[in-house]
Amino acid sequence: MLALAFGLGACGRGQANEKQEPATPPAPATTATAAAAAAGTASGTATASAAPAPLPPPRPASERPSATVTRPPGVNKEQWKRVWDTYSHLLDVDDLLDDLHRRFPDKTEIVTLGMTVEGRSVKAMLIADHPAEARGRPSMLLNGAHHGDEPLSADLVLDAIETLLTKADSDPRIRRYLSELQLWMVPMVNPDGFATFMKDFGAGRKNARETRKLVVGGTLNQRGVDLNRNYPFRWGSLREEGSTRNPERRNYRGPSPGSEPEVQAMMALSEQQHFVGAISYHIGTVALLAPYTIDNVPQPSPNEAWIVAVEIARSVKPDSTRPLYVHKNLYPVDGTDQDYFRATQGTVALLFESAHRSWETPFLHDKSLEAMRPAWGVLFDRYLDGPSVEGRVKDAEGRPVAADVRVVEVQTNAGESWKSRCPDGFFGRYLPAFGRFTVRVTPEGGAPVDRTVESVAGKGRVAIDVTVPSAPGEGSSPPRGVCPAGSK
């Protein structure tokens, strides 16, 4: 079980507390990059220092958040015990990540991306060999629990973390991931929602923003914003069909695009990293969704995200009697994380509905973890083995440039501009197939530069460097598109 692998017995597993007392929110845990994280939270961007400060000693079990949580009034005792035994460790997710960093200090780094409405931290773990030296590598993302009432989705990310760290020295595939990629893990995007779920099993989908018209007499499931309807890309574009403006409904999109601190934290991380691939885990059925999921958004042609999703679906066997299918969507949605990552950075951003429910028995819970485990490995392998292309864009003086990078044979149709990232000018793209392609790099205010690449089976990803002319800046400003010195 996941609990045994992480040594979670000291973190609140076992005997459920029966006293009828309300839960209290945890204090934010210290991170391995405290100074950088504080700066990142203040500026709205996720940051990480080159020399992380050591973590303080672990908090004893009696001081961790789960120690304060008790069975709420009216909750069935047997169900509470099942949920507690299976998911109470997630109340201590910050401590769990810190504990893992202590065990694997040369392979992990902890970054606080932001703070929630109730003062909890949204934490990411970076996994790589010597993370401070991995900043120039391609970045991948796994995240869970955008909806706090889907705790199994958080455990799917924790399971990936455990597998990557405990098998890094014995499994050549995993050793390769850690040496060639940056692996960003955000198991709990919505910690306030999960804390709410542990008070009321009918609530917790949304965050903790107070949106109820009547707090006294209102219910917890009326409160909050659906984080996966709050991302700016096509926010509210389907009006009341894809999300709602009614703040007491379960799919309330929020007062404005990207209004929620948890969403802002994920957006900042995406802007910093320009993820090549990503999986967002959800619970509710079993299906793999490829962008764009929002109706009326024209897809790239050919759509390499769909092609990669089909390859992943072939590797995952959630049910021995039925195959896993790839879908555009399951019902109308807008303002989703995967479509935002896709539209802004070109990320092959997939949403994995991984189980029909967050199972409350160890057998079904662990069976779901095992069934879903191959997915992220296929995502990583498909990029490393190709067909794919990566490179860096610089000007004639060797300065990194944020320029529009597109594969000419992949036609984008929704106004996308996918740029190389600062501070290193890196870009990475999955390709739809092996063969010859033209990579077109267009700096701001400059002429496009074309490079022909050929992706060959068995040769891995194609790597190129592109030098572009830079357009003069205004006055004493640096040339347009050149990454500012010291940019994160």
C-alpha cells in the first residue's frame, strides 16, 4: 500500500479520532527553498533557488495537521474509518513531501508555489538528479486534486513520486528520466478543498473562497470556486453550459479568469517551465482526455497531443475487459487547466479520469494506482525516444531569446503562439510522427528562421540550436525578445 511505502503510520494513519471537534487548517510547512518560495509567492511566480536551505527536523505526528482532525458530527462511523484509513495521510501532504526530500536530498527539491484562501501552501516537488543543475532540461508535470473531493487523484501523483525516487537507482528507464528531465509533481492543487472534504464528504470539489449568499444555514458544498473552470483560456466561453456564474453551483467558474490563488500558482509554474508534457489526474470515470476539450476551439492539424494520448491509452489497462478510450471531452467544459497549458505553451497536456470514484478500500485503491502507473512513463518515453524535437533559441551574441517556435507541418488554428522559455531559450515539442519537419523560429520584430530536422526511429529526440536576429529595443532597453538577465 502507498501508506506503507511512505511510512505514513506516524502521520495519522490507523485509529480514527472519534471526538466531535471541528478540523483546523494546518500551518504552512517550511520548504527547502524558503527564501525563493517567499519571493515567488509575493511576485506571483514560482521560483526555486540554486542552493536550497536544509529543512528543519520533521514535525512529530502530534503536531501534524491530521492530529487535529476528528470525525464530524453526522458522518457515519464506518465510512469515516474507511476514508480516514485510506486518505488521512493527505492532510499531511506538505510533511510527506518534506520527509521525502530528507530521504532523497540529491534528487528532490520542494517549492512553494502559492498560498490558498485558508492559508495552506500549494507545494511542488521537483524530481531530478541534482535539481539545482537541471534547470535547462525539458520539464514534465503531474498534478492531482484540482478537485479536493477526488483524493485518489493526489495519491496517483504521490505514487509516481514514490516510484521515481525508490527505483531511480535500479531501473534504467527511471534513471534516464531523472538525468534528462525535470519532473514537477503537484499532488494537491486544492488542499483547502480536501480539508473541506474531510469535514463533509459531500463537499470539497471547490476551493474555500466564501461565495455563499447565506453562510449561516448554507452548506459547504455551496462554497468556493471550481479551480478547473477558472483558467483564463476560453473562460466562460460556453456561458452556462461549460461552467456557471452561480457561485453556489459545483462548477462555479469564479468572479474573473484566473482569480483563484491556486490557479495563479499553477499558471506561474507553467509560465516558468513551459512544460513539454503534463497529466492532470481526476476521478469520476475512466477516460483519457486530449486537448482541446473546450467545444468550438479548432484543433491543431495533425494533433500530436491526441496521437500521444492514444499511445498512452494502449499501455494502460484499467479494466481487463474494456480498452481505455481517448476523448475530446465527456461533457461541455471551459476554463480547464489542460487547455490553458496547451494554448499558452504548446504542452501535450492530458487529463486522466482515473477511476469511477476515490475508492475507500485498500484493494481497489491500490489496484487503481497500479493500473494507472504506466501512463506517465509512456509520456516521458515518447518524448525522450521521439519523434520529438528540442533546442535553444539565442541571438547573435549568445543571449537566450523568447521567440515563437512552431513546426510548420503542424498547423495551429486557435491563434496560438508557443514561445521558447526564459531564461534559457529552451523549447521542446512532441512530433506527430517520424520524418522530416521544418521548425520555424520567429523572434519578436524579426524575420523567421527555418531549420529542417529529421526524426528517425531509434535515434531519440532531435536537438538543434537556432540563432535569430534580434530587433532593437526602445532607448536603453535590451533587444526585443531577449530574456532579461536574471529572469526565472
